[in-house]
Amino acid sequence: MEGIPKWDSMDVQGKIETAITVDTYLQCARCCQQSDACDGIFYNSTTGYCVIIEIFDGLVINNVSLGKFFRLKKNCLYSGYEYIWQLDSCIMFYYSHLTWSDSKLRCVNDNGNLLTIETARKEYILLPFLMEKFEKQGLRFWWIGGTDAAQEGIFRWINGENVTYSNWDQSQPDDSSDGIPGADCIRYLIHSMTEAAWRDYDCNDQLRSICENKMFL
Ligand SMILES: [Ca+2]
Ligand SMILES: [Ca+2]
């Protein structure tokens, strides 16, 4: 079975990229491996119908009601990281509290980076993980990898990219931390099971944090 990817099956939504007819599930799986746009397949063993599916950027994803869907499964290289297949990325939640800079360093020491949220889709996919931690453990605040420390008012992700997509809370960013002047780091805040937003906050505050990497077994 060498070279054959591991697949999970679950109900998901996606966009149909290509549809062909093949004799076996493995042929269908190999087609997916050969396509950059393939996030998973649908295969109907009765008809041989093989559909290459791409999960595309954006909140609204076309409904695929064809039946069973297979998606590629990867394992994260480093223990503690959790594979999020929709993002093809590994995420780690750190529970001990550190300043933003120390949180950033901790991620790097563990071969990752503080989480960046460049798109609405990424936030949408991550939210259930955060909401679960809020629901079960009451955890509300997380450092993520954005700051305006280099230039006040211009928020950048730690990879140097400008923050273009954002989910700022009402009246944020305000360069203030609960009324105390000075706030250069993005704090992720869970308000409730249905509401979450970003606030700029004092980078010296100690919070839990989220790291990300793309290193797989
Ligand atoms: Ca600021
Ligand atoms: Ca603020």
C-alpha cells in the first residue's frame, strides 16, 4: 500500500473540480494526489463515478450531496499539534500564559508561528475549536500573531503581511487595553458561543496562545 494516502470519510461540503469514471476507489484517490486543487474525493463504487473536490476560499461552500466523501488525512510532525484538514495546517493551543513576545518565541521554539488569520474562511474553520474550549473550559482570550508595534495603527501579521481581512470588535483597534493607553498586539476574544472578535491589547499581558505550522509526518 506504499504511496497510497490515508483517507477519512466524513460529510463535508466542497466544490466539484473534476468528475471522471474509474474502476476503483484507489484510481480515484490517485487522481486526487496528482491534482493540486484536490482536497478530497467522492467515489461511488457502483457507478465508478469519481469526483475531485476542492474546498475553496470563502464562507459559502457549494453543497455536494452525492454521498460519501473522502479527504486526505495527514499527521502533524510535532506532538501536541492537531491537523486541521480544511486548512491543511497543524494547530497547537498553548494553555500557559505568556506575554505576546514570549508566546511568539514559544511557537518558534516548537517549530511553529503564532497563528495568523488572513481570511474569513480560516477564522470560520478555527472557530469551532475555540468555541469548544470556551464551552468546556471557559477559555476566552488567546494571543494570535498580529501586531502594530512596528508602526502604530498598521497591523501586520508576523510573516510581515498587512492585516487585510479582520474581525475587529466594536470600536477596535483603539490602541488601548480596557481604557489603559497602549495596545499593539491582537488578542482573540470569545464573547459567547456565537460571537468572537479581535481586540488590540497590551502586548505585556500574559495570555494563552495559538501556534500553527505546516510540518507533517
Ligand atoms: Ca497600537
Ligand atoms: Ca483595544
